[in-house]
Amino acid sequence: MCGIAGYIGKEKLDDGRINAALQTMEQRGPDANGHSTHVFGDSQVNLLHSRLSIIDLDPRSNQPFHFEHIHLAFNGEIYNYVELKEELITLGHTFQTDSDTEVLVKAYLEWGDRCTERFEGMWAFALLDDKLGRLMLSRDRFAEKPFYLHETNDGVYFASEVKALKALSNRPFEVNSDHILRYIVNGHKSLYKTNETFFHGVRELPLSHNGFVSVNNPSEVKESPYWIPKLNEQKMSMEEAIEGTRERLINSVKLRMRSDVPLAFCLSGGVDSASLVSIAAKEFNVTAHTFSIIDNDHRYDEYENIQATIEDTGCESTKVILDPNVDNISRLESLVQYHDAPVATISYFVHSFLSEQIAKNGFKISISGTAADELFTGYYDHFVLHMYEMRNHPEFARFKAEWEKYPLQFVRHPDFRKFDLYFDNPDKRDHIYLNNELFRSLLNKDFHEPFTETKYCDSLLRNRMMNELFNEVVRVILHEDDLNSMKYSLENRSPFLDKGLFEWAYSIPSELLINEGYNKYILRSSMKGILNDQVRLSREKKGFNASINSIFDFKNPEHRAYFLDDSAIYQYFDRSKMEEMLNKEEYPNSYKKFLFNFINAKIFLEQHN
């Protein structure tokens, strides 16, 4: 995990801009930094890199990495680099390092642009090929690693973070008001519905894409996908689905535990993260160190399940207890500044406490359970989507009876208590931008953007899950994970984001995903004998979350004043209406999310006004 930045184009970058950009990247890569300049007639290519040493700690693996006519700036990990290296050696390649960086370069030399199809990992890289006079840009399949672009008439700037992009281009980017309003009114699930970011003139390289820029035409990025996610259901038995999941998840954890530095696990009370800790302990005999958030709000308190996994695996544990009496506003201001954006959800304000503690305890890697819900069905609305898929199934009555007997008792959202919610209206999505019409009414200017979703497949359930994975939920989580972790010079890894595991999960027939009233039935069953049954068989979903009341006290005069004082946010919002909202005795969950977004946007606008 590192930071990259660079430029290809006609402009000549002076040392001041290069050094300023490297300085912004220090937290991403505190162990080493470097840059190189390559001239092609009236064009030049600049590659910048800051290193967080994870694999092969020797300076020989510092970057930009050069071999023959190839120059590389690479952020991320190629987890299957050991297997690729063995294959490349049989093909005649030799190696001077033990790094995945050198494997990436030799893989490109052997397989060209198609090398990315062979990589299992997370990455953002820029690879200059002197012979072709071409810069190759690439981003991993799930967008685990960030890759920002700023395109001008003279060339293309790129970077891991917007602050590095600003420093290198020497341009003050204008705040994108529409994206601010999109975030506040429609919430975090709207952030990747368009190609926009919080700044005009800044976009991201799409996930699972390679981009190519010629030194002869440096203002044009030609992009193409190297992987397209698909639903490919296969005929299989329940036993085959379970065993295939178990095998692939264990292998994914094995690959993502490759490291030359200490690693830790984020542990909640759910099946996802607890499965990873249990695999490490029982399959690989690792005494894991876990870090957990403890919230005194009973809706989010997972202490008992967390403790069950700790006792079952014998792992070491650090528990972080949320305290509304600490200076959370100053902390949020610091996070927003580092993110170059509002913090997307309250969960990732909370996650920052974990990242900080993991780093303070001497670890350089954290492993988390991101994306299991989107692979194996993890949300309450997945039950009713599954009902829709099974409406003509011969065992529909059994599915309905199991739903009524078990999960229904935990469902609070009135829509998701209707088993036939989607029968007459498969397009119903009101709950996703919940109460956005109310939040629009608080504006001084109108903003309206209806809900849309991408068509990945014909299955209502699986298409919704893929939208959650690639557009609405996991994309946001990964963005926040990266920045929270890098603020503390920490690498985050997500074993559920594995190509083989994804393709297997999306080959399992939908009818097998939910059974006996359990969502994630396949995952739960695959962990039998590995994960303790208290967690494995728990039916209530709490999720990694926290109450806004655990962080802010709206009865506190100082907190209220902070919300209502003069600010650039009130060019968009009616202050008197916001004061009315703060005067409410009770806040529904959607209101709390809105208030968190509002305070984040307020801070962001004040920092960029």
C-alpha cells in the first residue's frame, strides 16, 4: 500500500510541484519516496511514489521501479505474486527482489496489457513503456485502490488522492455543488451513480479498467475493461455450493495474509469478520490480534458476539469504546481534511478509531469483512427480493414460512415486513433514498435527482446485490477504508473481494442463498466447524454502525451552535428549517444520517471556501 502520482503531457513540472505532491503522500507511504522524469520530444512523463513497505522491505523494491524499458509506480498488492513468479521463472524470467512490484513488471513483459487479467489483488498503477511511448494506467476489479484523474488540453495528471493531484497540477479545483447536494439529500448510496466527484475537473479511473495514454497524444485517455462482472448461475447441489465457498474463502484469506509486517483484524459481532479471524486461527494457526468497536447503544452493541469469537479463537483483543464526551468535532474536521471530501457515513467516522488504534499498536495491515453481504445476501431486503425470485418455485411456501418464523421478528423497516413487496412493483426503490423529498424541502435551491441503477443481469435479487457491490455500498466503504487507513499509514485488505470467490458466489443458484430463514446460508454453512455457532447461527443483523448520539449531543449548546453558526453550507440550506430539525425530541434513523451528512458537508465547504 502506497501513494502514486504523476503526469504525462506537454507541461514541464518543476521540482517545487513534485516535492509538494510527494509531501502530501507522506502518510500513504512514510518508508520511502521517489520520482522520475522521462522526456519524449516535447512531451514528458513524471512518476511519483511514496512507499509503505509491506512485502520485501529492502530498498531494492522502492519505486518508481525500473527494469529495462519499463518504469512503474504501483499502489496496492498482487496477492498471487508467488504463483505468478513461479510461472514466470519457468518462462525464463529472473528476479532480483522478493517483491510483487517486480512480478508486476515481468508479468507485463510476458503477457502485455492482458497481465491484469491474471492478477489477484488490489491495485492502482502507472506503467511507462519507453519502447511504445505509452503510459498504461490500471485499477483493480472492485476499486479497492483509488485512482484520480485530472485531464487538460496539454496532458493528464493522476494521483491516489485529490490533494496530491492539486499539488502536482498546481490547480485549485472548484467544489462541485451538485455532488455536495447529491450526498446530503440522497445519501452515500448516490455518490457513485455518476462519474462526478466533489471537485469539478476530477474524476476516477473506472474499476476493472486499463487506460492508455500516448506521449504523442497525451491529452487523451483510451480506456477499456479487462474484466466484466457477470451472473453465471450453474446447476449445483447445496453441498457443492457450500464446499466451493469454503475452499475459495480459505484460499483468499491465505493469499491476503502474505506479508513481511504484522497484521491485525477488524472484528465485529457478525459472521463476516468473525469468519476471517476464525479461519486465520483454525486453518493457519495464527494468533490473530483483533480490534473492535464497542457502542453502548443497544442497537449497535455487539459485545457478546465479539467476545464469543475472542474466546473461541484465543485471539488477542483491543476494544475501542465510543465516547460522546471527547472532541469528536475536531476529529471529524481532521478526517474531512484528509479525505478531501465529507466522510460518507457515520460507520466510517467510527472506523477511523479502529485504524488509529491498529496503527498505534504497531500493525501495518488490517483485514476486514467488507462485501460478504453483497456476495451471499446480507440485508433484510434481500429476503423479500429472494421471495420475488422464488414466487413460482415449488417450495415457495417453505421459504415464506421460514421467513415468517425467523427473520421477520428482527425487521423494523415496514416495507421489508411485506413478503410480496416486489411482486406487483419490481422497480420499487423508495427505501434507498429514504425521506429525500423531506431533505430537499430544507434547501434554498432545488435539487432533484431520481434513483437509478445499473443493469447487470435479469435477476432482481442479484442485480440489486451487484449494484450494492459496484455502485452503492461497497464502493463507498472501500473509498473510506482506504483513506481512514492511509491517514494512519495502514493497509486495509478485504478477503471477500476475490475474483475467484466473486465468480463462484455469482454462479450459485439464487434459490440456495437463503435457507432455513438464514441469509448468507451458504457462507454460514461453509464455516461450520471453523466459526463458533453463537455467531454463525445468529439471526439478528446489527452491522458495523453507531448512533450519532454516541458522537454528537444535540442538546449540548456548543454542538448546536456549531451546527447553526455562519457557514457556506447556508448558501444551500435554510437555517431556520435546520434549527427546527435540531429541536426534535426523537430522530428517525434517516434523519440521523442526514444530520451526519450535513455536518460533514458544512466542514468540507468551510475548508474549501
